[in-house]
Amino acid sequence: MVTLLENCRVSPPPNTSADKSLPLTFFDFIWVPFHPLGRVIFFDIPCSTNHFTQNIVLNLKTALSHALAHFSPFAGNLTKPTNTNSETEFQIRYVDGDSVSVTFAECTDDFNYICGNQVRDADILKPLVPRLPSGVALLQESGEKCFASPVLAIQVTVFPNHGISFGFTNSHTVSDGSSLFNFIHEWAKQATSKSDVAGSDFLSPYYDRSSLKDPLGLTTMFKGYFGGADMAEHMEENIPDQSSGDKARATFVLKQAEIEALKSLVIEKKQNFPYVSSFTVVCAYVWTCMAKTRADVVGGMEQEPLNFGIAYDCRARLDPPLPASYFGNCIFSAVPVGRRDILAGEEGLLAAAELIGTALYAKLNNKEGVLNNAHALLTTDFAGVMRGEWYLGVAGSPKLDYYN
């Protein structure tokens, strides 16, 4: 059971962050029709609810405020014109006084069960993740009506004498996982430091959108694809149901020795594969397991296409490259497609590894760059998704280590 302790809003310290407006790039527009993302991070920090409210909450608020001084767009809003035919830019806009919604709560459920690896109800984490506040209508200086939506909400929940969880809900339109991780990392640094000055290892967010070159006119093109009401309606109609229903969640851990065994098997059977790594063989293993499960549960449709999306960071792969601290979205995807009967068959692992390795190699080693053929995104990589085909995506990165 989750009990509310406090609802508040946290802003950057006064006069520390200038007003900021960031126009959306083509990397950002891809995510306009998508639902907000939720994540929760658990820490084994035993403390009483009284200690949490008396000693930890204020420190977290203060540290969050100082972190937002560097990452002010997270306190701002995504603004977009209510008229879908408008020429007005979609923007991430921060003005002095904007803030993030923060909830502090107590949960008396079993901490170890909730954050364990065992099979459990898929909705078990929902009470630990906040909802984004509703947006509001605004009147721009130009006189045009726009809709302003908050982009981040945070919930910190204490499990008395067991641990603390941090829940985040954010608009993917504003940032990818790398930018959000850099913000959370700075918040953690501020919370554990005796000074409100950023540490020597701090990478200041890079906001210069002019550094992202767009010779193909992808921003205008993607705004037309993803920025209108038609796309939002299409996503609602064709994306498979994501509601939990009777679904369960579980965590499966592969040991290093098991991963090496998978790699050795693939290399032994297919010595000419272009791209074999721990990542590709683990993804291949997961893909084939899901194919077999789907074959058992759904049945029929043996030749059903199964899409597997893999996001990759483009910052260092662009020409010219962007800094690692670039704020916003800078990811594209490779989406190999395999037939269910092949992936679920005896040679499924090898087939999956070949499909994934070939797709990634083609994207990352394209002589024309990682943006080659990006204008045809909906008719190539995302074609199956747009048709409503089964889709599994892997996101994030082991490099985004929230626990160190």
C-alpha cells in the first residue's frame, strides 16, 4: 500500500537559469506521438519513515533544485500549436519559475518482493511511478494558441526500514535515456555532496541545436510525419495493446559465462558473421525465447513477422559528431524482422544473431553515415510497426549505470 506523504514542486534556484527555448530536432519529432516513459530505481537504504521525512526529503529537494539549475528544460514544458497546420515551432520551453512535480510517499509492501527477479504482476510498479501533470493552453506572443505539457515528474517512496525507490515519468520528446541519466547522476552527486557546486567530472549539458546538421531537411519532414494529429490517431489504432491486463513481469539474469557460451556457439556455427558481441547474442537469445513463447501461447501464424528494435546513440557517429553531453534525443534504431517459425526453430538463435548483427553493421558502418535513408524511416525500419505487427524493443544501455 502506498500512502502520500507530500506533493510539492521544485524549481531551479532563483536567477540561476536563463529562460530557454529549444526547438525540436528530427531526432525529437520521432517521439512526439509516443506515450511518456516510466522507470523506477531501487536502493537498499534502510531508514524509518520519520528519518526519511525529517532528514532525507529536504536534502533531496535542495539537491534537485541545484541539479535543475543545469538541466532547466526538465522543469519546463513541451509547447506545440493547437492548430496542426501551424508553422509555429514545437519547443521545449523553460521560463524562470517553472518547476518539476515531486511526490514523496511511503509504501508498506514487501520491498524485496517488489524489486526482486521473480515473476510478479506487471502492474506492481505502477504505484511507484508518478503521472505527468496535465498540460494547459497558452497564448503565445504571436497570438497563436499552444498547448504546454510538463515533461518530467518524480516520485520518491520510502519502504520503512528497507529501502527507497525513485520513480520517473518523462516525455521522450524532450530527451533520450542518456540525457535523463546525466540529470539523475547530477542530482545524486548534489545529494551526496556538501557543496552545491558541480563536481570536477560534471559534463555541462550541451544545448546548441545548431551543431546538429540537417542537410536532408529531416526536421521539416519528420514534423509532418510525427507532429500531426493523424499520426497520433494512427499510433492509437495500430500499436499493439500495452495495457497490463493479465501480464506479468520478471527479471532474467544471464551470467558472463553463459553469455560467452552463446557467443562461442554463434562464432563456431557462423564464422563469417559481420558483427558478434555480447549485446547481439543476448538480444538474439531474448528474441528467440519470445518467439517460442509466442508460438506456444498464440499458435498459428507460423510465418508471422516479428520486429526487433534496437536503439543506438548517434552523438559520436554524426558528421560532425556531437558532444556526449548533448541534451535531447540523438538515437536511431535498427529494426531487423524475422519469421516466427524460423526464430522459434532449432536454428533460431543463429538466425536471430545474423539478423541483428547484419542490421546493426549496416547502420553503424554505412559509408553515407548513420542518417542514410532516414527520410524513409516509416517505410523501412518502422514499416512493420506502422502496420501493427508484433514488436519488441530493447532500449537503454549498460553504460547508463544508475547504481554507481
